[in-house]
Amino acid sequence: SGSIGQKELDEFFSEIYHVWKAGANVDIVEFDTCIQNQYHYKGKTPAAVSGRGGTDFYPFVEYFNSNRGKYSLGICFTDGYASLYDLHPCGKFCWVITSDGAQEAEYPGYKICIPKIVE
């Protein structure tokens, strides 16, 4: 979304890299109000990320639900600043919230909050 800056993207791709390095197959689905781009992650941070408009989680959750046979886990990296109304992920689903994101919100599924770094 437009509220995600370079710091948050760096946090996301640091986490994604470690998941990939541990041996997971990772597909990236970039979205804002709709699915913008999809690709298989190969250990490199992309030069650019598609979208960057407002955020609607519904298209991503629906993408996951309709492809749940392909994935053992869905992970949404977000700052959480969008409506969570009427989201029903099927299967295992995790929300990873940025250090400056809406960490206090209730998300459907598991929630992991990236800790704030005290400098």
C-alpha cells in the first residue's frame, strides 16, 4: 500500500529471505486493491514492487483460498492499515505486521509482529 515505505519493504524481504533460506518454496503475490504481480521468489529482493495504492486484503485472501491446494501456509506481510472486515482465509494463514504497523488489531489466523528496533 502507499503507507508501506522502503523500511517496511526491507523488513518484509529480510523475513522472506530467511524463510526461503530455511528451505521453503516461496511465491510472492504483490497486491494493493487487487493482485498486481506474482512470481516465484529466488532469494533476491526485487528492484521494484507493484501497486502501492490503497490496501484491500480481500483479493489476496481470495487468491490464497482459491489456490490453497498449492500452498501449505499463506503469509500476508502488511502494516495492517486496511479493513479486516469479512476476511475468512481457508487453511493456515499468518499476518506479519511491520514494526510501525497496527499490531494491536485482531487478525483472522495467526499474527506475528516485527519488533521495533530501539536505536
